[in-house]
Amino acid sequence: MIRTFAVVLAALLAAASAQAKDSLSLGMVLEPPHLDPTAGAASAIREVTYANIYEGLVRIDAMGKVQPALAASWTISPDGLTYTFRLRTGVTFHDGAPFDCATVMFSYGRAAAADSVNAQKGLFEPIARTDCPDPATAVVTLKRPTASFLFGMGWGDAAMLSPASVATDKTNPVGTGPFRFTRWVRGDRIELERFPGYWGAAPKLTTVTFRFITDPTAAVAAVLAGDLDAFPNFPAPEALDRVRADSRFTVVVGTTEGKTILALNDARKPFDDVRVRRALAYAIDRRALIEAVMSGYGAPIGSHYVPTDPGYVDLTGVYPYDPARAKALLAEAGVRPGTTITIKLPPPAYARRGGEVIAAYLEQVGITAKLVPVEWAQWLDTVFRRSDFDATVISHTEARDLDIYARDTYYFNYHSEPYRALFRDYQAAVDPRRQLDLVGQLQRRLAEDEPNVFLFALAKVGVWNAGLRGMWTNSPIPANDVTAVSWAE
Amino acid sequence: MKQGRLNLVLGGAITALLVGMALASLVWTPYPPTHIDIVHRLAAPSAAHWLGTDPFGRDVLSMIMAGARSSLSVALIAVAVGAGIGIPLGALAAAGGEWVDQAVMRASDLAFAFPALLTAVMIAALAGPGEANAMLAIGIFNIPVFARVTRGAALSVRERDYITAARAVGRSETAVMLRHVLPNISAMLLVQVTIQFALAIVADAGLAYVGLGTQPPDPSWGRMLNDAQTFVFHAPLLAVFPGLAITLAVLGLNLLGDGLRDRLDPRGR
């Protein structure tokens, strides 16, 4: 009798634990300001919503390749101007609204409109018009051939939004993805649950919780205590050896698109002088910085492009660490020793710690850097939106985003007609070899002008429970795509 | 008595060491405290770096010394603010009659209702992080402490015969307070100063720890402790040294306070 009872109890316990393994709690450093990826630049928005809540016509997979999503297939006309997308049928939004070509027309039209608040408006600028020959076909005609168009349509910024919910998507996101939004506890967590009406294969997980933990110490503690199942961008690389030594965890170091830069306000003195910007580039030892700030995880960069992207040119030797040269350039530009600049530092550890190291390097060439820590919302508002800053440390996680240097207005205020001309050529290039050549030229131009000091490519230091399968090891775009994540049996 | 003397000597010595270190850091530290040397990061204690180096290769001893300067100056200003405003308020409450007394004491009750560090966090959060605001924040929560101690001591002294005598010969309330009451409670206030000084050092470290005190790159003990946390598996000593510095500072000041009390308190004699 007792034995039977024990067996039953064991079976019940096993069942209970097996049942518990269809939820996931995942740690993130930054909390998204809102949840509409078509209306904000913060990567954290995509890190919650991409592929999980919202989908676009196409998507970017873990390898950085374009894959079908709401478009099952597509054809491109030989002149590169007409994209014909075959849409999936029977797709509904989480609120029951149907998805068809009208949604595509609405979403692309909204993103490209004059009053659009899309952070990547440039992606949609080449679109001349969108037509719907039938509800399951979308024909997008471009003004000119655009090399990166399809890749761009895989970004979170090109997500399909339902006209009915678009006004409230910031706080109550409604998409077509396999998970729907359930709850947002500000400052703490966002919860998603499986959407039973999903058009594709149902995900293995039933609930997903994103928790926001900025402090590296708290992140380490939460992981070690098992409060989190995964921290895909773990903020404390120095504690990695400790985590790695623990068989409960998997540690994977991959790559991201994160171009970590000392962004300079090129419209402000003294950074309007290219000699000063170059001097700062000479003043900082990138390898040592990576060692000190990221415990050696990360790769130096010499332009706004990461080594894993097509057409990468190694320009890390353009400004070798050379404080004497930096001082000479500063003197030439008339910047006196003792000049004070302010560096605003957002919360991530790469910025807060990086700022301290950079300040020490600048001190050696006679520039006093005043460090001002700012909260994330404050950074987005003052630095990013209003361009009110001297310098800041930030990682740009959008893939292949050379376009930001060609924009009329962007927070670091780089304006170069030669660069813009090059960029237009690149966008219009149809021949892949010509494209790669131009990508190289763009990088060289940036290294030459050094609008910002290019520091390093952020590594993706991922830590998760050893029983988890299907986590992304690299971040070709900012995302925590958990649609293929499951627990090992 | 013997115990008191030991306290006084030991506390005095530790405090002197600390003050000496802080003063020395103004003109000399083994290395500049903000100087980074990444090649030699996380070095163990050695002849070149007595207390080792931190993740950026900064010399820990130099940072502890510069941190002593920062901690002591924050504590000094904070206690000066607290005593400078609190003592006159307390004296006023003691001498000013029922209404003034009630007003001052209820206000200080209100201030007391908030935990001290929370008050400091609130002030620092409102005024922004930084050394000056840490001084102000800690100073403000010191005001009611000094006001209460002063009032209590002054009221008990005012009942003594020599005060009655002074009043009998026609001295004004102000003169009685300044010439007779305050000098007679100064020993007690001095002891309170050392206690508050120790608490201010802990508060300063606490504020710096949560990022509201002294800002980088200026070294501070509290932030050194915070920075050391995630490195605790690699380099546990990084957390030990600033922790030890805070402990020693508080211990030294408390011993000094105890010693002074035993020495100065007429009841102990």
C-alpha cells in the first residue's frame, strides 16, 4: 500500500515537473519604452516582440538569412523593381482581425507616410506603391532597385499591424505571431502566452515571461538562483567562468550586430572638427577596452560595420592606439589640455563601465570627461530624440545600418554629401559585387571622417538552462525569438 | 576606566590613520587613483600594488586612499550641516517655550518617521546623484538627531541650580543658553558628533553603492564594493578591501566616541 502510494506520488511529481517545463522566463537588461516596433528605435522593443508577437512578410532567421513569414513566397522582377508576395491565407491577428493584402498596404503605407514615426523610415522610402490584385497577393513596386529592401522588410520595423489596433499597440500589442501579449508589470516584467489561433506550427512553450534586470550583480544572482531560465544577453561577462563551471547552465558566446561606439555630437564644438574626432580615436585602446569592460568578449571595429556582415573591411588599423598622436591632433585643432566634455551613459554595463575606461584614456590626452549616468528613457529622450549631448556610449544593434549616416537628421549630426552620394549608389546597385565594393567604400569613408569613435562589436554572451533547446546563439538582428524554443525531454 | 582609555587610544589611532590617509591622498597616492592599466588588471596584491588592482587595472590602495578623502569629506560636511542646524534648533526648542518646542519636536518626529537612508535616497534621487547631494542628503537626516539630543540635554541641564542662579541674577534666556547650557552639554554633543560621523560614512557608502553618491571616475568605497560584486568569483579581495575600510572607519569612530564619552561624561568619572 505504502509502496503504491510512493509510486503514485513519484509519478505525480514527475508529471508536475514535466508540466512545468513549457514556460520560459527570460532576462533582459533594458525594459522597452513601449511595444510597437514600428514606432520606436529601442532594440528592447524587438527583443520582446520580434517573431513572438509581430510578424512581417518576411523574417530574418538565426543565421541572418531572409525567410518566408506572412508571405509564403515571393518573386522579384528582373529589373529589381517589382516584388510580388504570395501571402498566407487564413491568418488572423490576436484580436480576430483578418490579415490580407489590405493589411500590407496599410502597414507599408503607414510606415512610409510623411507623418510616420517609424524609426527606420528609410527602409520604406524606396516604395513607390503597394497593390492588391487579390487579397492573397501583394505587389510592391519600388522607385529604384534597392539592394537591402527584402532584408529590411524582415526587420521588426516592417511588422504587419492591424488597422484596428494600431492606436493601442504601444501598450497592448496585437500581432499575428505565435504568442499574444497578456500583461506588463512596469519596471519588472512582460508576459506572453501561446496564441491558439496561430496560422503556423504551434510553439512548444505556453507562456513566456521577459524580466528586466539592469544591474549585472542582480543578473548573476537571478541566473545562479534559477529565477531565470535564460539571459540571452548576459550583462556580466566577468562572471561567465563561474556560470560555465555549473552544469545546470549552457553558456554560448556568439556575435551580435551591436556596434558599440563613443557617439559624438558632430554639430557641437569641438567635435565638429574631424581632427578632434580622429584624436579621440587614437586616444582609446580598443583591445584593452574590450578586455576591461567585456572581459575580452567582443571584437574591435574600425567603422560602423561588424566583422560578420557581408563586405566587411577591417579598418581597425586606421587609428591605432597612439596617445602622442592624439595630443598632437588636439593641439593642432586648438583644443587646450583640460578641456571638459560630458559623456552621457545609458544603463547597460558596456556603457557605464566603458565610460569610466574611456574617461581614463581621454584624461591621458588632456581631455576631462565628466560622466553622467542617465536612465534609458532619459537617454532616448535627451540624446537620441533631442540630440542634447556632447558624447555618449551606445551600441547600435540594427543590422547593416550604414543608412543612419546618410540621414538628414540623426542624433549624432553627421552630414557628408560624399557619403550620401556613395550610399545612394549602394542602394541602387543591382550587381552583388558592385554592392560589396560600395559597402567597403562606405566603411572607408566613415573611418576617414570618424563621425563617432568606433569601438567594438558586442558579443552575444548567452546563458541559459542546459535543458533549453532552440535559443539563438547569434543576434543577426535584435530579437529574442522564442518561437522554436523548447525544453529537452 | 581602563577600558575607556583603551577605546580612546585605539579609536583615536584608527581615526588618525584614516584622516592621515585621506590627507595624504590629496598630495600623494601610490598611483593616480583613476589611472587605468589594463595589462595589469585584476592583479593580486604585490610589492607594486599592495592591495592589487581592479578590473580596469587601477591601484586598489590608491582608490581606498582617495575613497577615504571622499568619505570623510562627505561625512564632515554632512555632520556639520546636521549639527550646525540641529543644535540651534534643539536649543531653541529647549528655551523657546511650549509652542516652539512642540513645533520643532513634531517636525523632527516627522523626519524620524522616515528611515534615515531612505530619506537620503529620496533627496539624492530628487536632486540627482553626486557628492554634493550626498552631503546634503545625509546632512538633512542628521538635523533632527542633533536637535533632539540638544533639546533633551539642555532641558535636563536647565533644571540645575547654577542655571537657576544665573537666571536669578537677570541673565537673558539667550545668554543662559549660550554661556551656561551649551558649554555644559558640549561633551555629550561631541560624542554625538563621532557617532553621527560613523553613521554618515556608512550612509555615504550606501548611497555610492546604489549609484547615488560620488560619481565615477572619482573613487568611493561604496561603489568599489558594488563594482566588486560580479568579480567576487575571480577576485574576492576586491570586495574585501573597501569593506574593511568602511568597517575600520566605523569601528574607529565608534571607539573614539565611546572613549570620549567615558572621559568627558561627568557621571562616568
